[in-house]
Amino acid sequence: MSIIYDRVSIREYEDRPVEEDKILAILKAAMQAPSACNQQPWEFYVVTSKKLLEKLSEVSPYAGMTKDAPVAIVSAYRKECEVPEYAQIDLSIAMENLWLETTAQGLGGVWLGIAPNDERMKKVEKILDLPERLRAFAIFPFGYPAQT
């Protein structure tokens, strides 16, 4: 459980790609999160396009580091699920799992809150052209840490 104490917010990344197997491990960890009524309302978008990372970096005044990350995972939740009032809680648990596995993989990242700010949520949804059935929840830029 030491990983809980090792996890920190990393906002500077080396200019090198993250291996696909590490990204898959991170996604698997996120999807292992418990959820209300086992509804698993999440969807995860892996963003590596520099153009999209740049656009996501402008979503909020706190998202600037996203443009310099080699990858970001954007989490979203389905509006239509068994108990929608718990969807954001479910996503929060998934995001914590995601973050812990990122650290376990020797990577670093930072959770950028988008929800519950409706304006920011809509910006992300537009940038990624998310289907109407989804709401953007968070942006998680990550990579090999260039800071400690």
C-alpha cells in the first residue's frame, strides 16, 4: 500500500511516448473500481494527438500542462445508467485507481477536475466530439516524470 503515499501530482513530463502496455494496465486498473449497483458508467478516451492535447490544455486555467504530456486519458460517464446520481462518485473511484496504477508503472500525472463545472464539461465534450449520451468528467495528462 506504499503506492498511496508515493503518489504525487506530476505536471512536467519527459518528451517520450508511453508504451501501450502501460496505458492498457492503467485503463484496466481504472475499470476495476467498484461502482454503485455495478453500473460501471465509465468510458475512457486515450488522447495522444498533439492537436487535441493542445485544445484540452485550454479547457481550464489549470490544464496547461496537458499540451506537454505525451498522453492524456479523458474520463466520461454515461448519463443513462442505473443510478446516475452516483456516476460522478463511481468515476472518482476509477480515477484514483487510474492514478495509483500510473504511479506503479513508473509514470506521473495529475487529475484535472472538469466535472461538475458544466462549461468545462461541454468544452471537453466538443473537443473530443463525445456522443450526446456522455458527460466529460476529468482529464488526466501523464507521462514519464520530468520532476520529482
